[in-house]
Amino acid sequence: MGLFDRLRGDDDPRVAFVGIDGVPHSLLEDHPDRFPNFAALADEGSAGAIDSIVPPESSACWPALTTGVNPGETGVYGFQDREVGSYDTYVPMGRDVQATRLWDRVAEGGRDATVMNVPVTFPPQRNVQRMVSGFLSPGVDKAAQPDELREYLQSIDYRIDTNAKLGHKDDKSEFLDVCHETIDRRMEAFEHYIEQDDWDLFFGVFMTTDRVNHFLFEDYARDGEYYEEFMTFYEKVDDYVGEIRDMLPEDVTLVVASDHGFTVQDYEVDINQWLQNEGWLTFDDDDHDELADIDDDARAYSLIPGRLYLNLEGREPRGSVPQSEYEDVRDELKAAIESMEGPDGRPVAKRVVEKEEAFRGDHDTIAPDLVIIPTHGFDLKAKFKPGDGDEVFTTGPRNGMHSFENATLFVDDPEANIVDADLLDIAPTILDLMDVEYARADFDGGCLV
């Protein structure tokens, strides 16, 4: 028990959640000698690989993880979403998440939550004890509340995110230096508030793991130039998780999870260019750079990652596909995607998911009609600007990409059953560990303990 617990006489169990964005379970499981703290957490508690959601993109994953419901309920499907009844697009932020976050449930129960650096939480909520927003937030001055939190974070040069553009350089040294500085400041802040011991739920996310994976994962998987630097960075992550576990009071259960897995990226695949080449997508003129520039004859378009929309009459403003032909046209597009091959002869799509399979809820009006889950190696893009020629497959500075499977979950409780689990099981599991009441129908997932 911490000092604060002894003073308040509160016996309710508590949870500390540590997010490790994009960390595949196999990476940690395959190297127990280099990651002894994760190995100990697995041996003394429970651990396993879990599935992410459709689509496995951070802007959709974190709202799903923190609410326990699919994007049809959260209303967030990816980094870029489409306005209902319009070709206008927007970048979803915290206020666009339409489902109840687990820390809101904690606060409604009269208990306190400290929330640090969770993606898609800007602007910071004021109904919780303290919050600094994560990915997609501006500077700390606008992303943290209350004033005490903002002032402390500024005093330690806290960073919401690393500088991913540095990863585009052939020499990754500066990029790695900034990644280490970013995670060091994140850990300093986590440690400060964990030790303050005035919360019932601590929920903090290390996102720099995702950044390192995007630019160095091939070095890890294929024993490349930066293999040791990659492993050294993850040894630091392991150390920090071990330190957090050691400092937690006895009444706190540690939960560690990632929002999706990771794998090697061989090609970027411009799905909109493919749609153009195959006659599905056309634009008003050659000077196009956004979804609104598609012309009246376009039959389909894509948003990242691999979300396909028919240009549907009555739904899209200039829809060309009649409602009566929806099923037939969608089947035609699905079959075309399933037959698509990369330069190496492999199928681009591991599977193509229909909207009814993946999305359900009050906010499924902007759901994609199809979602491509790619074969490992094919990272799906969706550009609206004209490229050089009609190339669909290109390479860029990134050599790692998200995967649907092989996300990770650790629960410091040997009774947890992490079998056939997915991202949507995490929120109800945390609430059960905290003895916070909820209705089973509130979640798409279920408790694992």
C-alpha cells in the first residue's frame, strides 16, 4: 500500500496500465534473456499474443482499446475519416470518440484516473484527475491539465512524440537519440505520478516503440545494420516496465499491452492508384489532391489503411453506384482486390473484410464497405495527389508496418486467461480488476480474469 492509501483507508483494488504502442508479442517472447522483466511478468502473471481490430491503425485502435467497443461505436476508423454526406475528410481527435472511455467509468464511480499520452485524446478531459494527451496533440501547453501537470511536464522537457522525420535519414543515429530522449522523459513523468500514489487508475502509453518499429523493424527481423541499436532500445523499454512493476503498491495490478502487432514492410501500396489503373477511380482533372476531387463517374475510393468505399448513390454526394447494385459491385471489387498481386507474386490481401463483419453500432454510417488486411510486407496507402506515372508499388524510408495479429498483452495476475483474446477485452478486464461495475452489454469484449 502507498501512503495515500493508508491515509484514505480505501481498499478498492487499482490498476496501472502501460501501453507499448505497436510492440509484437513475439519480439518479447522470443528474447527472454534480453527482456528479463517481460519474461518475469509472463512467468509470474499471464501473457500472450492478442488480435488487434479492423483496421489495425493507431487512431482507430486506441479508442477501441480504451472503450472496449469497435469503430462502429467509437466512430473512429482511422487517421483520416470522412464526414457523413460529404467528401470532406478530417483527422479524428478525442472529442470525435463517441463511446465511453474506461477512465470516464472510473471517474463516474467516484475514483481518480491519471491518463498520460494516450493517442486520440486531445483536448485533455477535465473530468479526470489529470491528463496529458498523446499522438496528434499540439505542445504540452495545450495538451495537459491541470496547471500543475502542465508546469511539471514543461519543467522536464517532456515530449508528446518523437521526431519521426528523422527516421527518413539513412543514418538513424539522430533519430535513435531523440527516441531515447523521448522515452526517458516519458518514464520520468510516469515515475513521478506513479510514486505520487493518488490515483486509482494510472493509464500511460509509450508510443516511441511504434516509431522505432516503423524505421528499424527490418533491421531486427533480418539482422540488419541497426539490429543491436533496436534491441538496446527495447532493453530500455524492458527496464522501464520492470521499474514500474517494482514501484507499484501491493493493491495495484499491472497491465501492459500494445494496440497492434508489427512486421517487416517491403512495399508501400497505393490503393487509390490501383483503383485508377483498374478503372474504379477517376478525378475531375489532373490537378487533384483530395477526396473531394473525384468525379461523378468514380465507383470507389480508399482511405488509409486499406479502407475501401463505394461511391454510393444516396450516401456519397455524387454517388455513381446505385443502391440496388451495392452487393454486386462490392463483390466485384472484393474479388478484384483478392486477385491483386505484388511485384514478388504474393497476394497483397491476406483477407478482405466486409463492413458487416467488422463494424456495428450507432456510428457506422461512415464505415468502409471493405477493409483490406494485407499480407505481411504490403503497407497500404491511399494518396489523392497524382504520382509519377501509374506506379502502385513503391518503397520509402519505412521498413516496418502494423499487423492485425501478434499484439501483446501482459496481466500481472496468474488467473488471467489470455487465449483467443483481442483488443476489445482489455477495457472490461481493467474494470473488473478495479471492481468497477458495468453492464456486460456495454462492451464488445469480455473480462479475461
